[in-house]
Amino acid sequence: MNATTRNVSLAGALSLLLLSACVSTSFSPAASYDARDTLLVIPAEVRVLGSPPNQAFRTLGEIKADITGYQSSDAVIRKVRERAAAIGADAVIVGNKLSSEGPDFEGEVTYSRPASVTFTAIRFTSGGSSQRHP
């Protein structure tokens, strides 16, 4: 096999690897979630929090991000924000890592091993009691 053929084969294999990279999200609604109450939210405005906020909120449910292939933290957060906006969440709280190789969402990091991370989707309330622990 000559060098040109080898380079073409390598480029093809890398293309398939990059095409197979994926971030998929799923939503498990809380018992109190009502899709009829969904508000229009712009994905870029969904806040990503490391811990529950001090202000009152209602838990909408859990968003699970399954990450395969080479993905950056930004790509994962973008997909989670899109799903959160679709269900009317104002913010997501980064939850437990379901794999030891899961992302930490600090800085620009690329993840090459499969991982899953859960997020708690919340909507801020104007008053009343706060649900801090779903």
C-alpha cells in the first residue's frame, strides 16, 4: 500500500469517527411537570449551575446527556440547553456523573470516551417555597 492510499484510508477512517460523535439528550419529567405550562425559552439564556440556586425554583425533571465520540464541553452544554429550553427550563443544575470519565464542564475540554451526565432542569418561581432538593 503506497503512502497516498494509506493517507486516503486514514482520512476516511477519521471522517467516520468524527461523524459518529454524538451528544444525545433525554428528559425524564418530575411528577409535577406539565407540558402545557411550557414557556418559550431561548437556549442561550438557559443558565448552567454547579449547585442549586438561592432563589425559589420548581424542578421540571432530569435531563441526561449521553456523550460518544470526540465532544467538547461546549457541544454538550449546547445540546443540554436546547433540550432544557424545549421544556421551558430557566436553568440546569449539573448533577452526578454516570461514568468515571464524564466531563467536568470546566474550560474547553474534548472527551473521547463515552460518558453520561445528568442535569436537573428547573424553572425559577416568583415567590413561595423553594424546592432545593428534587
